[in-house]
Amino acid sequence: MRTLREDGLRKVLAGQTTSQMARGLTLSPASVKRELSSLSGTLEVSSRAALFARALELGVRPEPLRP
């Protein structure tokens, strides 16, 4: 089972906005912002772009695009 953090990273890699992530994860946008902020601190990055790059370094792959 994937974790919320893994799902969040995949959604960042897919280019989703905070609102899109919140809808897909059935969370509030504030919860998603808080989780991304926590994750950024854990991974020692300070922007969504850096979070994107770090996720790729860790081997996280984006969710496949759906038609």
C-alpha cells in the first residue's frame, strides 16, 4: 500500500495543483499544503520544483496519464 507522501509526490510529478491533489486524495487543500510543507522539510527542499527534482532522485515515478 502506498503512503500519503508517495501519492503526494506522484501528484507533484504529474503537475497537479494543491486543489487537484486535495480532490484526488479526498483531503482539504490546507491538509495537502501542510503535508507538502512537512515533506519538503523532511527532504530538505524549499520549493515545489526542488521537491519534484528530489522525488525523481528518489525513484518516484509520476502516475500514468489517463485518457
